[in-house]
Amino acid sequence: MGEEEIRSLQNARVKEWAALRRGKERRRRGTFLAEGPHLVGEALHSGLGIEVVLFDPRDQTPEVASLVEEARGKGCPVQPVDRRVLERVCEVITPQGIAAVVRIPERPMPGFAVEAPEEDPVLMVALDGIQDPGNVGAVLRVARAVGVTGVLCGEDTADPFSPKAVRSSMGAAFTVPIRQGRLVNMIGEWHAKGVEPVETAVGEGVRYDRWNWNIPVMIVLGNEGRGISPEVRHLCRGKVHIPMPGGGESLNVAVAAALLLYEARRHRGAL
């Protein structure tokens, strides 16, 4: 209550918020922008650290007004801003009256016991060079639905906390454990714990519905054009493919992820 509205595009805080559209700034500051009522609501309900909630007081739909009050009730700083400020800060052309600066979460990846077959084995995804942030977000959305242990994003994969990836994930980026870094190192660390990296290929290896998914496994998904890089392929201990009787070069990476992850869950009796 009583917050002074920010109207100038030259305001230093506005420039800082707008800079979060760049990956370098997100990594440097450890924050990203959640745009629109759905994502702001997801951020509030997921218990993430919220630095500030921005809202246009002249675009107060009941949903936006409710979120602003919820943010105040949880002790989150709220800041009224002019519509032009939201347009400058947000990536979407027509902002929906609210956005939030959120701290990048560090969700723990649960441990596991290979010697305890009654427990649900690790089920992970590794993204090798996925360029489209929309694809990255869509994979995260599937990963949350299936309940994966975690998702590894290589250095040359689109940032899962970019505005487009966050929107495409529908908030899954807030709850799915994600690690970013050098993929060969991260895969190696998990393989040393007993998790088998499995390469997805076109027309090669074992049919995906005949693979043994009842072991700790990591599904490795490659670049939209070139596939999995040679250095990552060298680490993979298996190869699966999805039949395409109607032809075509490959499936969209998020579609492939959905088929493979749900098949793994089906084998484990979780569906």
C-alpha cells in the first residue's frame, strides 16, 4: 500500500529488470522474470524467492489484484509501474498486467538406492544442444508431469530460465530440479552413481517400448538438427529409437521426451 508508481523508462530499476531478458544478466544476478498472472501465481505458490512483483495499477483484473494482495500477504515487495514499463521489461508484446523478478531455484535432486528395487529408480533427462527455448520449456513441462528426478541442461542448450522457456514450461521450470553446466561432466557424475545414460536415435538401437526402463536411467536428447554430440554419445551406454511407420526424419524433441518418459513410467507400473 502506498508504493510510489514508477513511470520512467530511464529509471535505474527498470533498466535492471529489462536486462533480465539477457542470459548473461540472469546468470550474473541469479534471477529471472516471470511474466503474466499464471507464472506469477506459480512462482508464489511454489515458494520461490521473489525479489519484487511488478503490476500495472490501471490493468487490475480480479486475478491480478488477487495476486498482488497475495504477494503483499506473503511479505513480497510489490511495485506499481506504468504500462510502458511492463512493456519494456517483459518479452511478450502485450503484458498481462503483472510480472515478478524471481530468484533462480536450486531444487535438490533426490538421492536413490540402486540396491533397493522396491524404490522408484532415478529417471532423468539430459538436453544436449537444444536450441529452441520453446522446446526446452516443453520438455520441462513433460518432465514435471512425469515426475523426473531432474533435468540436466548442457552449456549449448537454451537457457531454461529465458522468458520463452519459462512461458513454454507453464511454470515447470519453478519446480523441476534443473542443473546447467558442462554436460559431459554432469552425465559422468550421475553415471558414476549408477545411472545409465541412454541415447535417443533415429532408426537405431532398441525399440523404446522394449528397453528395460526399470533401472536408474537418463534419457539423452540431442540438438534439433545434428542430434547428440560425439562427446556425449561416447558416454551413452544404450540406444533407443521410436518407430515412425509413416516416415519422417525425426520427432519434435518434446514429443520424443513425452513418449520415452511415459513409457518408462508405464514399465515401472506408475501409470
